[in-house]
Amino acid sequence: MDESLAPPDAASGPGPNWLRAYRLMLTIRLFEDRVNDLYQRKLMPGLAHLSSGEEGVAVGVCTALRDDDYITSTHRGHGHCLAKGASPDLMFAELLGKAAGYCGGKGGSMHIADQARGNLGANAIVGGSLGIATGAGLSIKQRGTDQVAVSFIGDGALGQGVLYEVMNMASLWKLPVIYVCENNLYGEYTPGAETVAGKPLDRALAFGIPATEVDGQDVRAVYQAMATAVAHSRGGGGPAFLLCSTYRYFGHHVGDVDRGYYRSREEEQFWREHRDPITLAREWLEAEGMADRASLEGLAEELTRELDAAVEFALAAPFPDPDQVATDVFA
Amino acid sequence: MDESLAPPDAASGPGPNWLRAYRLMLTIRLFEDRVNDLYQRKLMPGLAHLSSGEEGVAVGVCTALRDDDYITSTHRGHGHCLAKGASPDLMFAELLGKAAGYCGGKGGSMHIADQARGNLGANAIVGGSLGIATGAGLSIKQRGTDQVAVSFIGDGALGQGVLYEVMNMASLWKLPVIYVCENNLYGEYTPGAETVAGKPLDRALAFGIPATEVDGQDVRAVYQAMATAVAHSRGGGGPAFLLCSTYRYFGHHVGDVDRGYYRSREEEQFWREHRDPITLAREWLEAEGMADRASLEGLAEELTRELDAAVEFALAAPFPDPDQVATDVFA
Amino acid sequence: MSSPDSMATDEWRELTMAQAIREAIAEEMRRDESVFVIGEDVAEAGTPFKVLSGLVEEFGTDRVLDTPISEPGFTGMGVGAAMTGRRPVVDIMFGDFLGLVMDQVANQAAKVHYMSGGKLSVPLTIRTTMGATRRSAAQHSQSLHAWVSHIPGLKVVLPSTPYDAKGLMKSAIRDNSPVVFFEDKMNYQQRGRVPVAEYTIPLGLADIKRPGKDVTLIATSSMVLVALEAAEVLAQEGIECEVVDPRTTVPLDRDALIESVRRTTRAVVIDEGHRSYGVGAELAAVVAEGAFYYLDAPVRRLGAMDVPIPFSPVLEDLTVPTAEGLAATVRELCRRK
Amino acid sequence: MSSPDSMATDEWRELTMAQAIREAIAEEMRRDESVFVIGEDVAEAGTPFKVLSGLVEEFGTDRVLDTPISEPGFTGMGVGAAMTGRRPVVDIMFGDFLGLVMDQVANQAAKVHYMSGGKLSVPLTIRTTMGATRRSAAQHSQSLHAWVSHIPGLKVVLPSTPYDAKGLMKSAIRDNSPVVFFEDKMNYQQRGRVPVAEYTIPLGLADIKRPGKDVTLIATSSMVLVALEAAEVLAQEGIECEVVDPRTTVPLDRDALIESVRRTTRAVVIDEGHRSYGVGAELAAVVAEGAFYYLDAPVRRLGAMDVPIPFSPVLEDLTVPTAEGLAATVRELCRRK
Ligand SMILES: Cc1ncc(C[n+]2csc(CCOP(=O)(O)OP(=O)(O)O)c2C)c(N)n1
Ligand SMILES: Cc1ncc(C[n+]2csc(CCOP(=O)(O)OP(=O)(O)O)c2C)c(N)n1
Ligand SMILES: [Mg+2]
Ligand SMILES: [Mg+2]
């Protein structure tokens, strides 16, 4: 089965603005740092699943998408949401349960949706958005547009049977759906090796879906692979599957601090020091002369101010009126 | 991935009693003819799904099993049940809702179970018995016996996500489970070609499960492949997958008589005339000199008498007492 | 405007329940190109019950999609298609299979609108079946409308006549919220008057199928027919039953039920789901509370026995409510003066 | 024998709900080698709530199995293992995920014994959670015990104290029928007295958590604590509440509920499932019918609001029943003389 799709015009074209991609990755990193901080300062209700370390996947993938393309996201969805164009201030507001949040405070971290940018929502059910993304693909085909739908899933979702049901239909009906699997080596506190038999790529290939594995820490490689997949799907070629190897720096959720029983400090250190997507991108930008240390430091300071302001906005924002509890039950 | 398992002692041994296998296939054929007759004479409540034409799979598979091995069956399960050793009279009684039936009349055609011979039951949910069979495999492993569990499924069950969930666990934990897929080209009134993307075998292989395709109309080929799979699983080798190409002569259920809109008379005729598992077996038995026409005709008459008697028994048998409606809800 | 005779039209035909449902779907598909049907054997086969026969010939396989046997998958796809501009009509062949799709229905379809603060919506209709005595045994005979009625965000329809079925199906398809539409498979051939002129019936309006002063029979789906049969018998004995059909369990027309029971001072609830923790419990609790100071006798409940549905006809027939059983219950209730 | 103080032992310790449940499972695993635990992150992690911490160290990974994220698959495997000589304890991390396994639970586990005419049985225990206010939003906060309570063949346990949790869990594991055991995730750290000596509590026996003469509060799971809190407040005002805990919705101890309400002549049902078509409806209908001629006021029901559980704390707190709300309802009920 053809694993490597022919490189599309999209990819052979001028290519994306890598500084913008870098900016997005850094935005996600700073965003998640603040979520963790809000949690530790007991300013954020509930929990959150941070995507720090996985910025290369979210940004590489969304850089290959248009505003009107759809994505569905997971419980670890802040990065996807930001990469698709959401504003940090309204996201923080949602995480704090404020009326100004993307969902008026009703969704929270695991349910942020931003339909204006095609984000059909994060999902707290592992694999829960696979049907939604594939259905969006069916909708695209029926409406005859050239959009694509992207379903972000974690490696844990490989365990959910619905993945194979929708891949089968997407393949049969040549739906423009791209399954992006973020393989960060763990599902909660259990290593993927203990829960995945055989090779993940084979599972997509078995349904006649072209599948590629890519280094998720290399935002340019992710973009390249994704651009190829998008061109394939937009062109009516049907679904594609992208397996991105990556790593989450923090615990499964913000409260998961004692991780020794399922992964080592050394392993975490290795990824942070040698495989950090932002560091790798920065080194490349500097080597290519696209940016110098000073300008990137300036950018970091600018984003820091921006995100601190976003947090301030959210903290100061009012909670929803009590009567909101009973609205939006029916459309 | 290794598709062809090494031939086991079981298969290289003396081999099964082919006359017994022939007798079983003929028993199934005559059984189903009588079910259809009972339906048409309005003597049987509800519907039934006949396995006529698929006898080679049920008998080839069960001939490679021991009494204490488990099977789970489908809505089209009469053949599996008989091949595993059930008595026609108690089966007819169940189909007629009589107290003497295997389930006291509470189960009917789609729920016949015969735990004395390891038949954990037919199932009216497509794919519904996959979890049960795989759980039986887990039980076997935990109890440390050398039994195997066989899950009969139709090609339609390839659409159910739970198949991939249990194959994954069976492979990870090396459970002695053999998935036998009866590919009769249709799921109800829809051709498999419209519902299966890619190649079925690849779906098992993708989970690290050895998979083989076999001619389901050749009972000896089915036995050979199954014996190989059984030896593999009994020996602790883990699960196996067997894809048997076969054909159902009748409609999806006894009432499905106008089939022109989904398959042709010619196709049906071809299978009946050139691919009939009983005819093929008879020709081989005669060619091998294991039996002559006269003895086989004698056998046919004997079985006819036996099955007619079984029907008579069932028709004469009493219905369950009304108070049975409220028993067996809790164990 | 909810009972045939009050319709502002004089043109009527007799249709079966199946024909009425098919007509409603066909009309909505003509009216709105975003409406499509998806499920198992819905195209050429027109479903095993032939409810959708003819649709694929008129609308083609792009709008009448035969799926693999993947209920969770295609139901989830229905949710996603609904969120992105389509109006899917998802076909779940047997209500028993709801067990496979409750995550898609209850966690996704029902909650998307609320969780997104109203930004996303799911104009999805799920058609499925209910009803026993078809000799289909435990996994093909359940009436599981209680499951979905319990989940906020879902509307639930239980039509009892061809007239109601057509008008309610059209409203369900036009509704911007997910609607689960239960069809009693034993009633597909039941005939009834349906106007030629187009009409819809709003979701959430109960209908008095027969007026009466002595006792209120609150009946759902095919149990309405059982109630009407019992009412006919009891009328001979001088007991005037009022038969009230909620038609939708969500939204529930509480006022109509309570108002009737306050008038008659007695009530029996009859629903084909299992008696315990079923829809009947809610209906009984609603009127027992709302009409408490008017009730002359306890509210009685009839439902399917709390046992898996057995195959054997002699047993299965014991599990479902009957007109005789209902009549007996009513007599006993009305003796109590 | 059902309340701690009546126990024939004088040795007691304080345990949390989580410890009591773990102790019950560990004792049963020592007692019967066929008992094993299967689910997501149950081994080294001991579940996200740490309820099973230590089990894998004692019993090893052969009897404490970490699974892939495949609820339908491993629940179905639990059914098959139970049918072939094992006693699986299946862990469904959040009750919300029941939507994924209702086919395995309702169509397979619940029906196998009946469909086989009693030849096969399914000694399976499914542990899962319920309860809101954890700021976990709509897909991690539901209390879906109504779904399983409605399906014949399943027993359903809702413990409210560590004492009950341990005794009922041991009975659930020893039961030869499938049992669904709901643990309120907000109560895992709640402490209570548990005897050192071994004991079990039979399924189907209600327990009077507090005697009283003016009104009966029928409360389930953590709502028992809410009821006790309200009863304390109301006692100051001279209203004596009797708090009755059914402990299991199936089997339901109808007589105990009805007997209490006949004595007090008033009842409020409080359950954390959604109010409509919830467990509260059945409990209310049972006492409204059974105590009809004794009731001085309508039976009231408190449950979660009929909305998906919102994330924002200011909204979420409005959705669940509170002691204040319950006390207000009781006052209003008792004024009505
Ligand atoms: C159906 C379902 N089962 C279990 C859970 C609990 N849970 C939340 S996240 C998670 C692990 C998911 O792992 P993966 O898909 O790899 O995503 P990651 O957290 O690694 O990004 C689990 C088991 C859930 N939310 N949904
Ligand atoms: C989950 C589920 N979906 C749909 C059905 C209805 N149904 C019964 S048999 C069948 C076709 C099964 O096809 P296959 O698995 O190939 O078995 P076959 O009938 O061909 O032997 C369908 C769709 C069902 N029983 N269960
Ligand atoms: Mg992961
Ligand atoms: Mg088939």
C-alpha cells in the first residue's frame, strides 16, 4: 500500500511563514505554563491536560490547513486550539469558567470549541471526536467544497474500536479526513507499548488508508507530511493517516506530579534537552538566518506580555449569570 | 507478518474421521431444510437465519476442536451448534419455543447455547460474541488449561469496532482465541464489497495476529487451516484469524425470498452447482474409496429419518409453564 | 390543531405508519437538500421493514447511504455532519442497538450545543424501533426510550398513529436539536387517516386520543392502541376512560397530563418499556405529584415485565401490557371510591 | 445487621470510602483466586482515584490487568471470563463511559443467564463512578445509574458510607449475577467506621440512616450525606426527618421505603441523577403508589437539573441538589398540613 504520497504543490510552493509557526509554538508553550501556574495557585477550577512538548504537531499540522478546514481535538487540546487561530484571552476565560470564554464557561478545558476557525471542539471521551471529524468529512463531500477535516487523536485512541469503524467508511467513501495521531508514548499512566499490538501504521494501511510516520518534534517535517496528506485529501484522494511521535513534558494532567512509577526523570530530561520542538525550530531559524537571537528574544518578551495580559483579562472577567445554567440545552 | 503457521502435529497426525465430518455437514443441511419448512408451514415462531451452503466452515472448524474447547456463534448459528455436538431434537425444540429446548424456549434460534459442549451461545448482536470469546480465552489463560476459544463471526462483523479492540488485547496477552470469519459475500442485503475497505486479512495482521484465508467450501482445507491455528493457540502462540470464503444458499433469513435486487439467481446457482461443500466432500470420499454411493445414500436416509423424528419430537413437546417467564432473571 | 378531525383540510387518505414515515422523510428531503439518510440496508433494501423503500430511487445513493455494520461510527458521523451544515437522519435498525451508540448519542450529540455555549448545534434525527411480541427474543425486542429520555439535550418522540408519525417526523427533521424517534415495529402496517396537505406537529404537545371523565389512561406509542381497546371495552361497562398520548417524552407536556388527571381523579400509565425505572415511572411521578390533591386512587403503572424478553410465544405474550390487563387494572381502580 | 452499631463486634477502625472498597476487593481476591480486576490504569496507577493502590503489588499483573482504552472490548471480555469460571471486577473509570459499554452490559451481561434458560451465568462486577461538582464538565460528571437500573438481569449498588461500600462490594463480587457498583468520586475520602471482622451486606436491603417521624427522605449514594445534613438543620426547627437509604436500586427494598413513608406521611426523594426519567422517578412512584392512603402531601423529587453538567463552578453548583434546597423543600412540604 502506498505509504508515501506524492509531494503536492502546496508543499513544493513558497511554503509557510516559519517565523509565524515558531511564534505559535512559543505561544502554546507559554500558554500551558500559565495554565499550570493557575492550577498550582488554585485559580483554575478542575484539571487540565497540558500539551507542552507537543507544539510541533499542533503547529505543523494546522500550518498546512486553511481557516475553513475543520479540526476536532482531544482532552489535550489547548495547542490544537491555539494553532488553529484561537485567542489566548478567550481560552483562559473558558478555562476559568468565565462568561467571556469560548463556550461561555460551560465547556472548560476539555470542551473548548471555536467554530469560527473550524475547531469543532475538544473532547473528553478518548476517540470521541473521531465520528465527528469523519462526519464533517462526509458533510464536505456532500456539500462539494474542497475543505478537509482533521481528527487529532492520542495514541490511546488506537484502543477505541470506533477509530476502525470510521476509517473504514472514510476509505470506502473517499472522505477528506486526516487522522493525526499524537503518539506521546503514554496513555495516562500506561506505556503505549503495553497497549498497542503490532504497528500503528499497519492499522490505517489495513483499511486502505495511506499512512505516514513523522517526527513530531520537527515542525517542518510535520508540516511537510501534513501538506502532502492535505493535498491528497483535498484533491479527492480520500483519507490519510499521520502518526506523529512526540512527548508530553508534564504529567497526564496538571495534578500528575509523581510520575516515577511509569516513566523516568531521565526520559523526561532527554526529550526536554534534545528533542524540544521549539529549541529545534529556533536553531534552524537562526542557522537559516531567518531570525537572530535578539529578535527571537524580543518575540519571547512580546508573547510573554501578551499571555500575561490574557491571564489578567480572564482573571478579571465575570462569571456567567446563574440563568445561563439552563440555556443552550436545546438549539 | 507470518501468514502461514507451521503445520502442527494435530494436522500431520492420523487426521479426522471424514465420514463423520460428512455426516455432520449433511445433518446441518437437512436440519436447515426443516427449519425453512417449519417456517413456511407457519409452525416456527419468528425468523431464522439458515447456514445452508456454509456447512464446510462449521464442520471443518469444529472437527479441529475438542469437546472442552469453547465456541461463540452468531445469528446464523445452527451449523456451529450442530458441528460442536448439539442434538437436533433439543435444537428444534428451542426453535419452536418449547420447554425441552436448549434454553427452555427462552432463547430461540439466535440464542441457542449448549455449555455442555462448550457452545457459549449464538448472539443476535453482530459482533456481540467477540468479547465473550476473547474473555473465554483470558479465562483459559488464567486457569492454565490448554483449551482454545473460537469466535465465529460473519464478514459483516468486520464493521464492528469491538473486533479490533479484542484482537488487540488477544494479541497483546497471547490469548488462545481463534477468530473464524465466515465471508459469505453479504451482510443482510448489502454486498461486502460495499462495506469493507482494504483486505480483511490485513486487519488481523495489523494487530500482529497470524491470518489465513481458506476455501470454506472445502471442509478438509478448513480443517487443515483450523488444525494449524488450534495448534498455534493451544501451544501458547496466541490468537489466530481464519477467513473462510463461503456462501449462504437461502436469504438473509427465512423470509428473505425476493433477492433479485442484491444478488443474482445465476450467482446462487453457481455456488449450489459448483461449490457445494457436501457435494465436493462426497465426490472426494467416493474417489478416495472411503465410501460408495450406496452407503452414502443409506446415510442420507438414516439422517433424514433422524431429523424428521427430531422435528416430530419438537412439535409434540410442551411449551414452558407460564411461571418460567420470571425465572432465570438472576443467577 | 393536533387531531386529524380538526385539520383545516378535507382531503385525506389512509396510510400505514410506514408510509407516513417514508412520506415525511421524502418531503423533507425534497424541501431541504441538506437532509440525508444513513444506516444499514437503508438504500436498495429500504430497511428490513421496508420503511424507506423508494427513497434511494428518488434521491440516489449520495443521500441514502448504506453503511457497514458500524453503529457507533455512523452515528458519530451523523453528529459531525449535523455540526457542519447537514441534517442527517440516522437509522438504528433495532432499538436494542442503542446500547452501541449511547456514547455518541448521550455524550456527543446531546451535549455539543450546551458544551459549546450554544455555538455549535446538532440537527440530527435518529430513527429507531421498539416493541416486542415479534418473536425476536431478548436482543431484538426492547423498548429503550427511557435511556435517551433521561439525557438532557435530546428530544424523544413516540408516535402512535400514522398522522402523528408524519407530522412529528417532519418536526424532528427540522428541529435544530438531536431527536430520537422511536417506531414500534409491530405497528408499521397500522393504517390511519393522513391529510394530503402538508402539516407538521410541534414536539411537546400531548394529544387526547379519546375523551373521558372517569379515569385517565396515559399511554405511549403502541400502548395507545392498547389503551383505546381497553377504553372501548370499559365504555360498555360505564367507565369513561380518557386516553392521553404525550407523543414526546421530551419535551413532556406535563400540564396536559396533570390537567386531565385532575379532572378524572384517577390515572393509569401504560408504556412498553420495562416497568421499573422506565418512562412510566416519570409519567406516574409527574401526575401523582401534580394532581395529588385531586387523586381518588393511587396512580397505577403498566409496563413490560422486568425480565429479558423471552423467545417462546407463550412466555413473551406474558411480558407486555394487554388491553385485558389494563381493563382489569382500571376496574380495580374505579371500584375504589 | 445492617447498621454499624448493631454489628456483633467491638473492633472498629476509621476507613475512607476508597480504603473500604479496596479492602473488600483485596479480601475477595484472597478468598477466591477466580476474582480478578481488569480496566484502564488499575495496576501500577491503582486507578486515577488511587482506589486500587497496592492490589497489583499483592496479586500481580495476572490478576490486576491494565487494558488499552477499549471499554467495550474489555467489558465484553469480562462477560466471557465470567461465563467460563472467573469472577471479573471490571473497572469503568468514569460512569460517563457507560455509554460505550451499554451493549455489553445490557444486551450481553444482563441477558445471558435468562437467554440460556439458566445454564450460563455471569458473575461479573462492574465498578464505576458517579457524581458532579468536581469541575470535570459534561462528559465526566454524570450519574447514569438509571440506565442500568432499567435493565432486568442487572443488580445495581449505590453505597453511601465506607461501611456499606465494603459489605456491599463483597456481596457484589460473590453474587452470581452481573452487578453494577457506583462509587461517588466526590466521596472517596469520606471517612467512616468499619469493623475489623469480616462481614457482608446482602444486596436488596434498605438502611435507615436516621430515624424520624415527620418526613421520610429517601436518598441514594452521596445524597444520603446531603439528606443527613438537611435533617440535622431541620431537627433544630422541630422537623424530625427519617433518612432511608435503599443502598441498591436493584433489587429494591420497596417494603422498607413504603413502610417508612406510611409512618411519616410525607416523602422527598433525592438522587444525583438527572431529575427527569431518573432513579428518583421510580422511587417516588413506588412510595406514591404504595403509601397513597397515608400520604399527607405529594411526594417531592430532587435530582440533578435536566441540563448537561456545566464546567463553570458557579453554574455547576446550581445543578446538584443541596442540603439547603432539600431543607427548603421539606419545610414547604411540612407546612402543608
Ligand atoms: C473512553 C474513555 N476512556 C478513558 C478515558 C480516561 N482518559 C482520559 S485521557 C486518557 C489517556 C489518553 O491517552 P492518549 O489518547 O494517548 O492521549 P494523551 O493523554 O497521551 O495525550 C484516558 C484513559 C476517557 N477520557 N475516555
Ligand atoms: C449490531 C447489529 N447491527 C445490525 C444488526 C442487524 N443484522 C443482523 S444480521 C446482519 C448482517 C450480518 O452480516 P454478516 O456478519 O456477514 O453475517 P451473515 O448474515 O452474512 O451470516 C445485520 C446487519 C444486528 N443484529 N446487530
Ligand atoms: Mg498518549
Ligand atoms: Mg455475511
